[in-house]
Amino acid sequence: MKQLFTRVAVKIGSNVLTRRDGTLDVTRMSALVDQIAELHKAGIEIILVSSGAVASGRSEIHPGKKLDSVDQRQLFSAVGQAKLINRYYELFREHGIPVGQVLTMKENFSTRRHYLNQKNCMTVMLENGVIPIVNENDTISVSELMFTDNDELSGLIASMMDAQALIILSNIDGIYNGPPADPSSQVIREIGQGRDLSSYIQTTKSSFGRGGMLTKTSIARKVADEGITVIIANGKRDNILVDIIKNEDVPYTRFIPSSEPVSSVKKWIAHSEGFAKGELHINDCATQILSSDKAASILPIGITAVVGEFEKDDIVRIVDSEGNPVGIGKADCNSGQAREAMGKHGKRPVVHYDYLYIE
């Protein structure tokens, strides 16, 4: 097999793994495992991010009373995750491949230490020939601390694990240049940086998942900007994963990766916006400097306002004079010290360039 990549993150969506009635599609799941096993045996390291726990549990449990959305998610995922991972274990065992379960939550990525702990865990698994199967721990996640969906999680995992590619499997062939149901619409094969897709993206969410194509494209852009190839493809197509890796002529959308390398720390910061404890508002001069190709830190002289309370090493948003997001960074001081230094010359950076991600 001609290999384009040596480490790939694969995200399988709920709509790929479930039938219309919400039950687990074991036939499709088995076919995908066969493909992943083929890639694994060809020497490609695979990290699998799999949805399907909640949908799987929904088909097993029929509550006697009406439950709110959080209770439902916790109950269905607790039952469904056990069913899902057991099925994966049995299917991969037929190929002689060990798998390991990694359940995580959004807050587990909020500090650099927790982030690196997870990275180390999955690195050890890959080094020992184990395929990590990652999912959000819906049993203890609550709505305000949840990932948007597993697309967001898969982007973070691909970035954290320095994957060369992220393959997002959905139930359509990719991003179309019109409504997917319209016979005249075609799949956009390649998307370069900065291309406007707003007129193409459907805002509807998937029937069993939490996200939609809008989330997928947003995550795909961010991950591609970090130098990782992102592919959106149809997981219900036979042999789709192997065909993608072999570079066969099958329909899918590929986001062209940036050629500029991004450090491990900046990759973490890029996905940490949801953990921001405050904001640094900067003037037009500072915004202009940051938008250039020069390496620049956030200096107190360019700060016009410090919003919120944060400690040293907390994540903060960088906002321009119009209120538009500019970037995300790790604060080198607390909010009180930032306010005291604000607007003054000759002071240390509030956010150093090495810990600053420009959007």
C-alpha cells in the first residue's frame, strides 16, 4: 500500500454507526474495523475517535419516566459506551489487534499538564501497537463543559497527537457546492486556506449527533491551519478509508494544510479558547503588528483594557478595538499585574509570542 501518512486520526460520526431507528449498525462498524485493521497492518498508526455511545444506549434503555437532556445523555452513554467498546474489542480481536478505551472531557485539556498526560497515555498505546478508541465521557460531562461534538474532540486529538491527517467520516461525501440533495450539486474536492464557504454550508445538525457541517468545516479549517491534512468523507461508502489512504479517485473534501509549522504549545493554545478566563483588548497599532508576519508578543503598551480575573498561565482571549477576536494566549502574569502595567513602556510581555496563537 502506498502510504501518504504514518499517523492518522479517524473520527466516526453517530450517523455512520447507527441505523435510522437509533440502533448500532454492526455491519457498518465491522466494515470500518476491517479497513482500520488493514491500515494498521500496513504500518499506519490509527487513533480512533468514535461517536455512537449515546445512540447505542438509546436503543437499549427505555426510561419509565421522562428525563431531561442531561439525564438522558448520562444514562444512555453509560450503557451505550460499554456496549460500543465491547463491540470494538471483539471486532479488532478477530484481527489480532488490541484496543484501549480513552474517555475524556473538555476540562481535561484546560491545563498544559493534563493535556500532556493524555498525549503521553496515547503515545504509549501507539508505541505498543494498541489502537486508542477515544470518546467524550458523557456520563459525567454537563452541557456547559461539553465539546461541541466529537468533531471538536477529534480536531483536538489530531492536533495533540501530531497526526498527519484527520479523516472525519460523516454520512455524506463531503462539502457540496449546493444542497447535497440536489443532483446538480458536486463535492468540492479541495479547499485552500481562506476560501469562503458560507454560501455552501448547511446549518442543520445531524439526526443522532450534536453537530453539523458548520462545526466540521470550522474544526477542519483550524486543524488544517496547524499543518494537518483534513478530509471529510462518507463513512457509509465501502472501503472509504483504504481508498483515501491509497489516494484512489473517490469523492471526498480535502482541506489543504498550511506549510507553516506550529509548535506543540501553540496547538494546545489554538484549541483552548473555551477555557479563556479573561480578555486583553489591544489598540489598532498592536493589532496591525500581530497581523503581520513578524513574531510579536502582547506588550502592556498596546493593551487598552483587561477584562475578567485570571492568574498567571491562564488562557486569555486577545480582542481588537472593534471587539473582534485576534488570537488566544497564555498569560505571563495575573490580571491585576496586567492592569497595573497596561499602557506603559518597557514592561514585560503579558503574553509572550511563544504562547500566542493568532487566529
